[in-house]
Amino acid sequence: MIAGMRTGTGAILGFLAGGLLAAAPLAASAADPPEVAAVGLRLEIRGAIGPATSDYIVRGIGKAEATGARLVIIEMDTPGGLDAAMRDINKAILASTVPVATFVAPAGSRAASAGTYILYASHLAVMAPATNLGAATPVQIGGSAPDERSPTKSPAAGDETEARPPQPGSAPERKAINDAVAYIRGLASLRHRNADWAERAVREAVSLTAEAALRENVIDFIAPDIQALLAAADGRKVQLGQAEVTLATSGLQLLHHDPDWRTRLLATITDPNVAYILLLVGIYGLLLEGYNPGTYLPGVVGTICLLLALFAFQLLPVNFAGLGLIALGVALFIAEAFVPSFGTLGLGGIVAFVFGSILLLDTDIPGFTISRGLIGSVAGVAGLALLGLLLALVRMHRRPVVSGLESLVGKPAEALEDFRGSGAVFAQGERWSAHCSQPVHQGDRLRIVRVEGLLLHVEPENPEPPG
């Protein structure tokens, strides 16, 4: 009996122990937090790099840091851009706590000028096949720009294109080149990339294909697409601040960060053509308000447009001589309406306005110049306005005088008495002293021919025949 009870008790204890062992993994898995998928952030640079681009990239990197992203990928295709915008992007990359990979893609894209600096600053520099980088000479040097019509092949690297080296220029030009060289060599040293070729890209405006860039240790690897980039980057070590970090990009979920309304608004108003139109609308809106005080609408619209234009221009490389010429042109055009210069001031205003518009932006970077067609259209409209103003002034000059003593000339008068020489007449509802060289009888109809002070010179409307 006792033995049977012991056997039954052992079976029950064994059953309970097995149930506990089976439930242990389930309890452990329920206690562990759910695994969060690793994410990365994908940004894009398309076209010229300007204030809106730098704002978008800097805020995108900040978002990646705040959300704990493992990698930021900047997909790039750019002809270059503004130096200040490029440096803002590079500062954000260098200070980032998240690794940044710059990817020149898709095939056919380029990372020219400012794009080369960004590629050198990134933790990973990657290019797609059939892409290129280089030509990093500061374009504002003007006369020292390379001659793109005469490319030659470099004997050292069979697929490297080389332009004619710029000739030594003025002190500011040499200063700009030396500053750019020092900057890009510093980036190359930080990322252990080819600093000598980087200097040639600035001094000689040379370019490299993706394959040649890989051979010259300018980039880390070549990838045909984003997924290939993630696969090749997995396990690579990068320097993040003072620490060396191993990238874990396998299975990384990429989130695309689109520009928000602020970036789109900034991109719109910093377009040189839009900023130029806002400037014109602001100036002429305030002028209309000055001519018609109390209408409010032109003044309100003009003030808003002028403030937006000034905000945009303080972000762009503005030549203040050009801005001064525009202001002078507007002032001369206004003066034409008040000073009888017969079009001289107005024509000078149009000339000053056109030259000021051409000189307004101190750069030749594609995408950051004012359209010559727009300037020509504005000058044509100003010329038509000047012509209309001159025609209006001519019509006003030919119109008979309707106020003052001069308005009496040609008007009728009636003799109040008989006189020869001086007498009294009635004109325009008033009694006047008058002088007539012919005899006048009371009630005769006279015509005023001249006014001298308060004396009217008159003559009969129907003079008597001599006789």
C-alpha cells in the first residue's frame, strides 16, 4: 500500500516538474522585451547644394541621432554648391554620433565640387558604377576656372580626366584655393583617404570615375544599389569621434526622410529667381503704397515680400554693389516722374537696374544665378513703363492750363464800359482791369490774349474792319 502511494506520489511530482520545465522558457520569453528592428535613415541631395539642402541634411542627421538610427545614408547627385552650405553639412557629419555613408548614385550621377568635400568628410564614401567625382576648384575664382572644352587623359590613371591647371591669379584667388586645399586635406587625413589626389582636385580641377576612385583610395567601395551598400558595409570599422565602431548593417530597415514644409519653403525662397522677384514685388509694392496712401494692400504685400527677399539674400552670396545699383535704378526711375529730364533719368535707372541685377549674386554656381531672360523681361517691362510715362508727360504738357491766371488766356470777356486803352471788363465771374489797343464799347465781346499780373490784355472777338 505504502509502496503504491509512493509510486503515485512520484508520478505526480514528475508530472509537475515536467510542466514547470516546459513553462520556464515561455515565462522567460514573456518577460523579455520585444526585439526592436534596427533602422537607418536615408537622405537625398539632388541638384545644387544651397541653404535649403544644408538645413535638410543637418536636421536629418539630428533626427537620426534622436531616434537611435544605426546609419545615415546620403544619396547624392550634385554639380556642386555654395561653400557655406557645404561646410554646414560637413560640420554636422563630423559631429554626428551616427555613422554617415555618402553614396553617389544612381548610375550617371556625380559628386562634383562641393559634393567631393562631402564625400571626403563622410565615414563611408561609396559610389555606384558609371559615376564620377572631383573638379573641386572654388568656382568664384572666375578666370582661373578650368577649360572644360580641352580634357586630356592622365597617363597615371587611364580613366582620370584632367583639365588645364588654373594660372596663378590675384591674392584673393590664391587665398581661396589654399584655404580649400587645406580644408580637403584635413578631411582626407581624418578619414585616411588620398590627400594628394584631393589637392589636385582643388588645384587642377581633376575628376575620377568610380573605378579609378577606388584604386586611388578616394572611396571605400563601389555598390550598384542601397542593398549592396548595406551588405558591403556590414562588419566594417569606422572612426566615430574618439571610438572605433563596427557597423552592423545586415537586415537594416531604411527609413526615407523627406523634406518637410520648412525645407521646401526655404528651397523656394532661396531660389535666386524667386528671391529676385520677391525683391521687385517688395519695392514696387511700397512705391504704390506711397503713391496711394491708405490702400494698405500694396504696402502689406510689399513689406512681406521685401522681408522674405532680404532673408533669402542674406543666405546667398550677394554682391552689395549689385544691390546698390538696383536701388539706384529704382530711385532714378521714380525721379523721372517728378523731374523734367525727358527720359534721361529713367533710361539711366533702367541701365543701373540691369547691371545691378547681373552683378547681384557673386557666384557662377549652376542653380544660384539669376536668369538673364528674367532680367531682360524686367528691363523690357521697365522700358515700356518709361515710354508710357513719357507719353503721359507729353500729353500733360500739351493739355491746356486749367488753373491759375494762365488759364484765363483764350477765355471770353465782356466790356463793362466804353474805353480805348484801359477799362473794366467782366471775365470768369469777376471784374478785371483790362487793356485794349482798339476802341471798345460797353457790352462788346472780347477775348483775353495775355495776362500781366492783374491786368488782362484783350482784343475784340469780332474786330471792326478798318475804315
